[in-house]
Amino acid sequence: MVVRWGICSAGKISHDFTVALKTLPPEDHQVLAVAARNLKRAEEFAQKHRIPKVHSSYEELAKDPEIDVVYVGTIHPHHHPLGIIFLNAKKNVLCEKPLAMNLKEVKELVATAKTNNVFLMEAVWTRFFPVSLEISRLLAQEAVGEVKLVRADFGASLKNTPRSVEKELGGGALIDIGIYCLQFVLMVYGGEKPESIQATGVCLDTGVDESMVVTLKFSQDRLAVCTCTIAVDLPNEAVIFGTKGTIRVPAHMWSPTSLIVNGKETHYPVPEPYLPLNFINSTGMRYEAEEVRQCLLKGLKESSRMSHADSALLAEIMDECRKQVGVVYSQDHQ
């Protein structure tokens, strides 16, 4: 079965996703169309990636009968409104993280997907890397005993990047990059809701969080600490501490290509790109794309590895963290 993709947005992440799709067999994945608010940019994108169709609006893309799945790669605040358009047009949707700006919007997207009986998944690409699959396997085998603590950090100097610092563009350390740390913790702890959440942060004049430290307590006295910042670079690694050893994911923990289990390192390289990438290891987006295909082949409307419940819990935790630190988006008032 070939999955026919439509690309929503001609930005940097859409470029990388399209490059990643081209590393998969053409009999399984094809990019048939692209849409952007700027027609010239869409045409240039299509020419660069040899995409046959260009749409001058997202509504046109939604109506395209040849498209099976739409990849939404716009800025954060547009995920919800565009997701609703595509889902109501009965298109399956793979939407970049965060799925939406808050829990309320996530619930609306999930409800719309269910009403229209279509597939919806938040593009938390990290979960589908071979490294992440191996972590899940090791944890199921209790390879490091009982997990007592998880630590994850993601920090990068992004203060000159408008979409990271401007509130109306959906900026903020937590929602932009801290989400990777939180999703890692939830993956390790099996999607369990934490018993307590404590967030401490520093905000910019724009009203978004520059840095945040989140401590989560789970049942059976298990802890997690997540640190994220758009002010400075951090080690960008994740560590799982168990009673019989440790599992370490060295940089870059959001797109992992190596794993260190009790001191022994194994490498899991991603394919080489045919065009230069904007972000490191982006050909690893191929794994989430293939997950979408596998789910569609099975007639599933969500992925068990990044379920609607997973997205809702992620949003709920981020809402609470923002509340404690004092970050409020316009979407929170709607």
C-alpha cells in the first residue's frame, strides 16, 4: 500500500520531513502535493523536492482527493486550526509537536478525528527511532532493574529565533523543546500520570519561558527531572537510572542515534539525506512516517506508541507547568 502525502507548509521542518520520506521505498510513500500561504514558496518547495502538485491554500490541499495523509509542519499556533480543517475534510493527519497549544485544543483535535473516523498522531518522532524501541524492549525485560529516576535535558541558544521567543508564534522553552524531555519520561514510565508536578522557570519580556526545570513524582516513589532552556546549550542527553544499572541516551536525545546500556554503547545510524537538512538527524523522521503507514494498513485511527491519550497527558502536564511559571497563551483564553 502506497501512502500519498500532502505537505502543509513549505518551512524548514517540512523540508526535512520530505527529505526523510524520500529515504523510504517509493512504493510505500509518495509526496504528491504541497501547500503554503505563500504560493511562490510552495512552488519553489515543489520544484526542489519534485512534488507534482502545488496548492495555493491549505483548504485546497484539504479538498485534494488524491491525498491520504497530511503532514502539518506549520508554527505551533496553527496546528489546531489547520488540523481541524484537514480532519473535517476526512484526511488522516500527522501533526508536528506540540499537537496543539493546550489540552483543550488537543481534546478538540482528537474529538474531530474520531467524529470523522480518521487517523491522527502527534509527530513526536523520537518515539519511533530504533533507539527508543530498544529502550522500551530493555525496560520490558527489566534490564536495569526497577527504574527509580529519569533525567532529561534539552537546551539550545535560540533567543534569536522569533518562533522560539515570540508568544504569538507559540514560543517558549517548554512547548518548543522541553516537550521532548517530558515525552521521554512518559515513555519510560508507560504513559502514567504523575502524582505531582513542580515547575520552576524564568520568563522573557515577551511572556514566554526562557528556561524551566520540572520535577515529576510518580507512583512507587519514582522521580523524573526535566530541564529545558532556549538561553544556553545543555548536554542534551537522557538517563534512566535503575536499581541494576543505567540506560543513557547521549546527545541528541530528541533524535537519538546511540544508546549506552551499563557502559556499553551501540550505534543506530540514520540514512544519509539527498539534500542538506535544517535539523540534525532529520532523516529519522522516516520512522514516524512508516508508523503512520503501518497504522493505516491495520485500519487503526491512532498509534499505540504515541496515542491520543499520550498527547493529552503531555499537554495536561505542560499546561500545569506553564500555570506554575506564569506563561499564558492567547489560546488559553478561548
